[in-house]
Amino acid sequence: MAIQPWPLLSGDTRRSFGIFNVRSDKVRSPRTGCVHDFWVIEFPPWVNVIPLTPEGEVVMIRQYRHGIRSITLEIPGGVVEEGDSLQQAAIRELMEETGYRSNEWTFLGTTHPNPAIQNNECATFLANNVVLDGPPQPDDTEDIEVVRIPLVEVPRMLRTGAISHSIMVAAFCRFFLEYGLPGTAP
């Protein structure tokens, strides 16, 4: 028997936490017929941006992340706000977090950050030939340092764990699958 989606018997949003909701679902296994409870964290869509300078550097941010109580190295990104297209959100997040802008945008695809317990997608964009257009304007909950990293250093940083945020790793995977590793053909 081929694997099939599990029919939803009921769903109930139990609690809202501002940036996400927690939903309780009752579903039936098509294989066993048993009813199971699942918890789903409902997030809006996310975006992230690989911003490349004309000099071949990636504009990245160092940011404190409370979940791991540590500082991570990331590309800019964030939540798609109500009424924004994915690209509008990417343009806004790039400017807010880094002060850079671009007129050359390429959609690289979407990923599911954690489909076991989350319902959202994260869209990745490439912003080519970014230029500094003003100071970053981070949210009150963000502590950000903007850094420029040579693109040729990114594969090593992925291997060593210097870039460890899984959504950033997935974004660079999409980028390198499309454009090849620096110094190689795709």
C-alpha cells in the first residue's frame, strides 16, 4: 500500500503566541485506522536572502539567538508580513537587517523548516550586486552585526559549522546546486 496523507478529523488552535500559534489535530492513520493526536506550530511563511556584492562577497549578519543562547552567522531573513509577496518581504528584510538593496532578484526555491511539527515554508532569494543604501534598522528583539564574507569561504564555513543554522545551510545548498561551488561550473 502506498503511503497516503492522514485524514484530518479535527483541528483546534489551542494558543497564540504572537509570532506563532499552536494547533492540536486529530488524524487517522490510513494504514492502521488508529486515531492520533498531533501538535502543529503554525508560522507565517519566512524568507531569506543570499545577498552578493559585485566583489563576490555575501552580506551576512551575526545575530544573538536565544534558543541556543549563542551568536550565529546567518543571511538576512524573516517573516512574510500580511499583504507582502515573498519578494517584497525579502527586499524589506535585506534592507532592515543590513542596509543593502538590490535590483537583481532571483527566486531559488522553498523549503519546509521542520515539517514534522511546523506548517510553514521558507523561500530563498538571491540578490545580486547589492549596494549599501543606509544603516540597518533591526527590530527591538534583534542584535545584529553586518559582515561581508567572501563567497569562496562559505563552503568551508558550512563544513566546519561556522554557519550552522539549518535554514541557512539549506539556502546555500540551493544556491550551490544552481550556480556551483565558487571556482567550479555547476
